[in-house]
Amino acid sequence: HHNSKWTKDHPLNNIIGQLNRPVSTQLQLHKQALFCYYDAFLTSVEPKTYKEALTQSCWIEAMQEELHEFERLEVWEIVPGPDKVMVITFKWIYKVNGRNFKE
């Protein structure tokens, strides 16, 4: 086991991971990455409500990123909603308008 170098072409400070593990090929790493994506796809279910979204950090982060993009692009200015007025969700607007456009 080498302490200063792993091989002459791969100095120890360039090695990622544990030295006692075998070297992974690009194909092996690609397969592992695809499995991770597949696993994430199967375990990730889009929340149906805002309350559900607030229970998962990945959805909180996604919502924050979306809001920051709106601010960055100056798409709109976020203001508090008026009192005693029902707020219409984007999902509802899309479903209603989507049906109207298809007819």
C-alpha cells in the first residue's frame, strides 16, 4: 500500500475515495449514476399541496429557486394577497386554460 503515490500517473492527492477499493471504470460510474437517477425518480412523488411540499427539503429548495428566478427576471412583484379573497393556484389555472385551448 503506497503512502505517497497510488501510481506514477495518479498522485495520491488526486485520488477520490478510499485507496483500498478497486478502481471504477467510467461505465461502472455511469451505471451507478443511472441507478441513482432511477431510484430518485421512483421515490420522488410530486406533492399535491403546499403543506406536503413543505415536508421535503428538496421541494422547499425548488420553490425557493423558482421564486428567485421570478425576482431575477423581474417577471412579477410578489405582494401579500388581499384579505378575504380566494387565491387561485397555478395548477387550477393551467387545467382550466389547458382544456379551453384544446377545444
